[in-house]
Amino acid sequence: MFDDFFSLINRKLTNLIKDKDMEVEALKSKNSSLLSILQTQSGAGTNVGSDSTAGVNTTGQSNEVIGENCSIDSEHKLHTLRCF
């Protein structure tokens, strides 16, 4: 009885983590696309100034940190699931 219960919980949590990981990857891809558009516009001489370019670089670095934190969080969740 309890084994079935924990097995069900494990499957549901595993699926939830996979769904969230896919969502994070989709958001990273979206951010990357938007950053490349901004960088392309700034390189083409449009009205995007050098201040905006600095913001783009900062945003890119922020996205890398967020990605690393998400990876660490996902690993922690998987470790927690393995403990069951």
C-alpha cells in the first residue's frame, strides 16, 4: 500500500520536475532569442544606444546565473526524490 503511494508520488514529482525543466529551457531559449535581436539591432546602428547594449550584456549574464541556479535546483529536487 505505502509502496504504491510512494511510487505514485515519485512519478508525479518526476513529471512535475521534467515539465518545469522544459519550461525553464523554453524561457532560456526565448531570452536568448530576444538578446540576439537586441544585439543585432544595436550592431545595425538603430536607435538602441550604448547604454542599452550594456543592459543587454548584464541581462545575458543574469540569464546565465539564473540557468545555473535552475540546474542546481533541479539536481536538488532529483536528489530529494531519490531519497524516497
